[in-house]
Amino acid sequence: MSRVLTIAGKELRTYLVSPMAWVVATVFLGISGLLFYNIITWYSMQSFQLMRMPQMGGHVNVNRMVFQPTFQNMAVTLLLLVPIVTMRLLAEEKRNRTAQLLFTSPVRLGEIVAGKFLAAVALLGGMLLLTVYMPLLVWAYGTMDWGPIFSGYLGMLLLIGAFVAMGLFASSLTENQIIAAVLTFGILLVFWLLGWAAELGGDFAKVFEHLSIITHLEGFLKGVVEVKDVVYYVSVAAFGLFLTHRVLESNRWR
């Protein structure tokens, strides 16, 4: 475990000394903040209208109207940014011809894969943590249910893990970082679009719904943490790491 943490720490330091990580963080926080501002402005207008016309009745739920779309917007932003974060993890090692040195070191392949995975998850998880000002801001000026907020952040963290594992796998396939980013985006987009395919119905609707990476996020955003959703994200992440390990193993013996 100490070797895994050492590799993760090294990778994380590499991220933090490069402008790429700061640009990605700025873009993520900027887009998320702008979209949150638009949503909260719309929510305030809806609440104000209900206060002026009490005969209309009803109640505007802040969790459903503000934070569900906010988390969904973050997921879309991550779909675009994760390929940029993960593209260098292994592709850069191959391009710089340091991969063989890494593979012949006393460190096991599984530890290398796990360390790089943890570093990317830590970076993206840190970016996600910085958005906690959003619920704190709403809480300071009103009332809200913290249950869906906590489960929403848990779901987002699991989503990040699945995204990163697939990005790591794509990065292991090539030494070109641009190709790795495009491959990652393509893989994630397929998983994403399966949810839309499920909405069209048909014989495979249930299969598409189960495989969709975004469908399993919906329960978390509603405050419902189901074992099947947790198992899904853990399984996708484990599958991506397994494929990465197999690709590196095959490269090792060439």
C-alpha cells in the first residue's frame, strides 16, 4: 500500500506543478459556478412568484430544482474534462520511453495502475470538494435537506472513479495523448448515450438502462443510495483497471 501511495503522491505532484491541472480546475469551477448561478437565479424567481401568488399553492423544492440539475451539469463538464486529466497518465510514459523502466522496476503493475488511478481521482475529487460552497451558500440563506447533497457528492465521486478508470485504460493503449483523450471521450460518451437509448424502449431497453453510466447517478441525486448503483460504479472502475493491467502486462513482455 505504501508503494501505491508513493506513486499516487508523485503523480499528484506532477499534476499540481503543471498548468494543465490548474486550467482544468479553473474551467470546471468556472462552468459549474456559472451554471449554478443561472439555476439559483431561476429558482429565486420561481420562489418569489409563489410568494406573491399563494393561491397557486405548491412548494419549490430546492434540492430537486437546484442541486439535481447542478450535479447533472457537473457530470457533463467532467465528461469533457476527465479525458484531459487522464490522457497523460500512461501515454506520456510511453512517449518519453520511461514505460519500460517503470515496468522493470520492483513495483508491481497493479501498484502502478492503482497509484495513477488514485492520483487522478484525488485531483478531480479535490475539484469537486471545492464546489461545496454551493450548498453552504443556499443553506446560509434558507433551509434544505442535506441528505440528497451528501448522496449526490458520493455519486459524483463514484462517477469520477468510473470515468478515471476508463481514461486510464485508454491512456494505456497509445503513446499519443490526444488519441488517448479522444478514446476516453468516445468510451465515456458511449456509456452516457446508453441511457438515451434505453428511453427509446425496445427489446434491449433494460440492458441499456443497466449499462448506462448516467442512469445510475439519478438515485444518488434524489437522496437514495442503492447497493446496485454503488456496485455498478465500482464494477466499471474495477473493469477499467483490470483492462489497463492486462494491456500493460502484454506490453511488458513485448
